[in-house]
Amino acid sequence: MDDDTGALPAKSDFSAWFNDLLWRAEIMDVRYPVKGLYVWYPYGFAIRKFVYQRLRDLLDRDHQETLFPLLIPEQEFMKEAEHIKGFEDEVYWVTHGGTTPLDVKLALRPTSETAIYPMYALWVRSHADLPMKYYQIVNTFRYETKQTRPLIRLREITSFMESHTVHATWDEAEAQVEYELALTREFYDGFCIPIIISKRPDWDKFPGADYTIAVDAIMPNGKTLQIGTVHHLGTHFSKTFSITYEDKNGEQQLANQTCYGISERSIAALISLHGDDKGLILPPAAAPIQAVIIPITIGKRHEDVMAAAQKLEKDLTAAGFRVKLDTREMRPGAKYYWWELRGVPLRLELGPRDLDAGQIMVVTRTGEKSPIELATAPDGVKTVLGDITEAIRTRAEDHTRSHLSYVATMDGLNAALDAGKVAVVHWCQDRGCGDAIEEKTNASILGTDVRSEYITDTEGTCIACGKRGKATLVGRAY
């Protein structure tokens, strides 16, 4: 990027801040000439690499990674009527090979159930084959008609992790749902992203699922962002695609299934929750560069300082840190701005006085300064990076708590939503009451059976009809 000077919009203007930050910090370029498709810059892709490597490491405990084709034949795609009804307006179709019309139209996967399950029908034979737990990380395509937004609402989802598991019984599939929710908690906790888990209402569940459990984060403007879902599919798809197994008694049984997804919305949450008016703030676990060394070279001490800086880079790299020595011909202040914008957690300043004192001045991304001993720099850096992680986590948790509001009346619900809050209400789970809540607030019922350390209220009076109701999240969502 040549032009990264000038201040970002204030984060209080979240949309402008987010859009500007993506190009200034070299995350994504929005100028690709197809609406809803965006290009990863190398720096943004490096953040993606660390985020998705963490996801792979967690999944690989329990799953195996695989890869299925992008193109789905129309006859397979159209087999599952309820599922297709959920995606029929979003599908891109390939109709020609070169100039020749295709005998069978091919769908670009909006999600991969109809690509994967015909193969599962071939692979699953016996109870000994179960459970089967595979995942892939791929691009998916959806003809998004709402306003597109990088990382959040896309026509090409470039980084969609989808897990598809097969089990002998409904209860075993339910246990897998719980396992994957625990995995999701661990994944997001590693990046200091507070999440709220809830069960989507039946009208908003995944098409073809018995039930859907969703994972939401509260964004800086008070809107919610769905950053993960786990679906219990029961035998819905196994009936359609004939995924059966022979049980221990020699009888053929329908398999039970789950599917589970996380996309680059995880990175949208990472950027949005932690950043400030100066740019990105990356937790060390997600930072392509965890510490940048800025040598302050003045006069005759240039060579001494550079030699010490190079040794420091070598020592920290050997200790396992991701480090960059910035030797560009720029003023130190310009370098500070450059790395602050890109969210590097730690700046290490080393000048002649520091060298004489046997120390380094350590500056965190949020401006806290302290010296550490040069001789034991790896230990000092490790400690400070740990402190940075906990500080980021605390700020994000405070944000989440402060954007939740307990509400007992419809007027109070509208006031809370207009103030940029996510509301906790009680709802009897009747569809009519649900529709009334959504219509009167221009918001969505996000879910019941809420699981969150930030929410303790469980039962009360339905906000719409006065009957007994469960704690329910209501918010304005992306």
C-alpha cells in the first residue's frame, strides 16, 4: 500500500472504520470487479493462516480433513426439497462448458451437503464405519442480495470450514453437537472473542436440521454477528441420500448426522471487537508479527545498535516468537504508525541508551511502556505478550457485558435495541409471539436455551403474551 497516511474514521463510526481499516491495514482489497468478491492481501491472508491453523489443530483431534468438488450436479442438489428451498434464491449455476450447453446444470456449492452425502452413502456400510467425522475448508458461493460487506456478507465465502459427521444414533449425534460447541468455545477463547450460544427458533434453523445451535458475537455497534453454527440433522438427509449402515444384528438402519460451520466472519469479529481508533489490535495468537524491533540509530552508534537488534531478532525467533526487524529508511514515528495500524502486539525500541543500560523499551499496541532486560528478552517478551492477551480478553468481555440489556416490556425492548444493545427478554416460544416481537422491533429473535457466562436470567414472563417464557436473545443482526 502506498497511501496509508491519515487518520482512520473513529471506531464509533463503525461501518466507515471497518471499511477503511481493511485496506489501510492491508487485510482485504474491495476493488475486485465483481460485487461481493474480495481479495486477500498477504498480510490479511497471514492473519487468516494463523486463525485457520488453530481451527485445524482443534478439529484434527476428532475429525479428518478432506476435500469435495465445488460443482454439484443439479439432480443431486435438487434431491432435498426443504434444504433447497433454503438456498434456491442464492445458487449460482454453471450452464455451459465453453460454448456448449451442459446436459446437466452444475451448482456452485452454497454449502456442501448435497455434494458430500452421495459419497457418504457409498462409504458407510457397517456400524464399524461409524462415527465418520470429516471436514473441509473451502470457498462457497451464495448470490447475496442484501448489501454485501467484506468478511461479513459475501457472494464468495473464501474460507468456509464445514464439518459433516455420521453417527449410529440420534443421541450420539447430539453428543457430537455438544463436542463441537465446546471446540468452538475453545477456538474463540484463544482469540479473546466472547461468544453467546443459543438455539435458533424453528423458523430460522438450517434447512433440513432437527435443530440449530448458533454462536453469536456482539459487534462494536451493538449488532450481532453469527460466527458459527452446529446443526443436528437427525436422519433427514440420510433418508434422502440413502446413508444407511448394518447394525450389530444385521439390520439396516438410517444414520444420524451433524454439520458444523465457521467462516471468515471469525476474522471479522477478531478485527472488529479488538481494534481501536488507531487500527488493528491483534491478540498474539493471531498476529503474523508478534513483536517488531525498531532500532533507534543515532550517529556513531549505528553499527552497535544494529548488531544488537539483529541478535535480538535471532534470539526471539529461536524462542518461537514471530518477529520483524524494521530497518526501513523511515522516521521512528512513521514506523510506529505503520505497525500500530497493523495491530502488532509489541514494539521493541532499542537505541544507544537502551544498549548501554542493557535493556529494551517495550511498548504494547495500546501504549503501555516498560523496560525489559536485553539479556533475558525472550522471557520478558513472553510475559508481556501474556499480559497483552489477558488485557484484550478483559476489554472484549467488558464490551459484551455492557451491550447486553435485560428487558421486560416491548417499549423497553425497542429502547434497548435503538441504544445499540442486545436484549435479553422472556419468550414463550410461540411463533405468533415471536413474529410480534420481530415485527414491532425490526429485530430478530436470535435464540433460546442461552449459554453464556454473561447471562444468568433463565425464566420469566413472555414479553408478548404474559405466559411463562425462557430467556431469549433479541438483536439486530448482520
